[in-house]
Amino acid sequence: MDNLRDFKRVASWKWIRDQYTQLEVPSSDLTGKTVVITGANRGIGFEAAKHFARLNAKHLILACRKVSTGNVAAEQIMATTGCSGAVTCWPLDLASFTSIKQFATRIQQENISIDILVGNAAYMGLDYVQTQDGWETGLQVNCLGNFLLILLLLPHFPRPSETVSIPRVILLSSDSHYFISRLQEADTSNILATLNDPRHCFSSAMRQRYFVSKLLIVLFSRELARRMDPNFGPNVVTVDPGVCITDLYRETAPTFLGRLAMRGIQFLVARTPEVGSRTIVHAAVYPQCKEIHGKYLATQRVKQESDYVTSTEGQVVQRRLWNEIVDILQVVDSRVEGIICALQVHNQ
């Protein structure tokens, strides 16, 4: 991290104070609303799902890789919240484009209108592991899989004029995107191809892969929001839940001392999953929607992205990355082309 201002954002007393800030418990009414949340069988996704159920969501869809644990989570949510709405688990593996397409097709076939979509599922690993689709797992799960899901589900959101509250797409990022002061892969002819090249995925690069993926999420969200006509589609918001107690780091601390150090950090500054989940639900129900469209939220307020993201170079990379993503996903699913064209038409 070369930029001093970015360093201060994640290594200062203000950051520690934010970690200990008491976050508001959302209290809006979601009666009649349908919520889809990925990775909802544990951690902050599970806690966010409980909040959505408590707020009377009509239908809560837990999109989980393991249906067995998802079904258990659904039962626990219904038992602890006493909700009257439906809580169901649908299979979704972001490491499989086929699974994502099947999920979107099911939404279409069952004629489900989505009010809130939360992209919560994430992967962190130190080794290069390739999915069956030929992509490095973190790059596909955190980025391409999430982006494909969002694009395929865009036609299934109600228009803002047809609903009292504005529908939302919420993608989870983190302040770790500040650690990438410049995306070095932007110096190559193809950013995503370079990130996916095994020759590029040496140990030091893989240690930063999670941070890079969170930067890509911020860039994608900003560009999607820029292209999205707020009178046509959902608001797009990026949320940083803060450092939370989680087992996400289990693959990155393989030694006993590493795990002990990580637990120590979490014990000192981490939020509980329930507290972290409040940031997600806050973004989903925040009434002044135009204030947060295309924004990055942390500690339940709008926060400045990294200087790189907002720089002239960062904005060029943002649009270039969008074009690369669209080129890839149009090949994965032919529906993407029409959805992108609709975005461009409504944003003219």
C-alpha cells in the first residue's frame, strides 16, 4: 500500500473506533419482499438472513453451495425468528457457471420477482486451484460468478415505479481493497486473463488475490451503477461489513501459530457476525436510496473508496474491466448480451 491516505483508512485509531461503533439494528418492514442471499448458511450471511426474516420478508431464498447445511440454516431461521414468510434453500455454487445459470433459470421459470439480492458468498485461498470452468477459484467465486449471477437476475427485479421501495443489489467488498494501491495486471493486454494465468499466480500474488478480488468488486459495482438507469433497475451498493469473526481465513492460516494469530486479531477488534450483518441489512433497507446508488458503504455510512479507484487511471481500468467481464460472460450465457443491451438502451 503506497498511498498514505489509503493506509490511514485501514490502520488508524479511526478504523479501530469504527470497529467498535455500535451499529443500528435495522427496523424497516419487508412485508411482500423477496430476498436472495448467497452464502447464507453461516457467518454474516446467516445473520443477515435472520434479520431479513425478522423484518417480515415474504420469501427468503438462501442460495448455498451445500443444500444440506442450507436447509438446516433455513430451519434455524424460522425457529429463532418465528417468521411467517417462506425460507427456502436453493443450490448455488459460484464456482460453477452451470450452477449459476440453473439458478437464474429457476428464478425465471418460477416467475420470481426479486427485491433484494445480496452477494455475500466469498472464497479465500493461498493456492492456485482451478474450477471446472477453467478459472482460478477466488477469481470465479468472488468476481465472475457473482457478476454473472447479478446480470442474469437483473431482468427479475421490479421497476422502481412498480414498487414502493427501490430494489437493491448489494455486493460485499472490504477495506482490504485499499491494500491494492495499483492493479499491476492493468499493464497487460488482458487483466482477467493475466490474473487467471497459473504462471502469474505465484505465492506473493495469491496472498493478495483476495484483496484484488475485493477491488474488482468495487470497480464492477461502480460501473454497473453508472450504466444502470435508476428508473429502470435496482440500486447497486457495495458494502464493507468490517472485520468480523469468521472462518473465511481458514485456508490462509494453515499453521497452528497462524490460526492463533488470526484468532487473536479477531478477538481484539472483530465484530460478531450478527453485528457485521447489520451493515448488509442497513444497505438493503436504507430509505434515501439515491444517496447510496453506486456507493461504497462502511459502518452504515458512505465512505470514500481507495484513491486508486477514484483516480483517472482507476476509472479507465474500471471501464476496461467491465468490457472484459462482459466479453467473458456473454460466451458463458447468451442471455447476458441482451441484458447488457437493455442496460445501454435505458441509460441513453
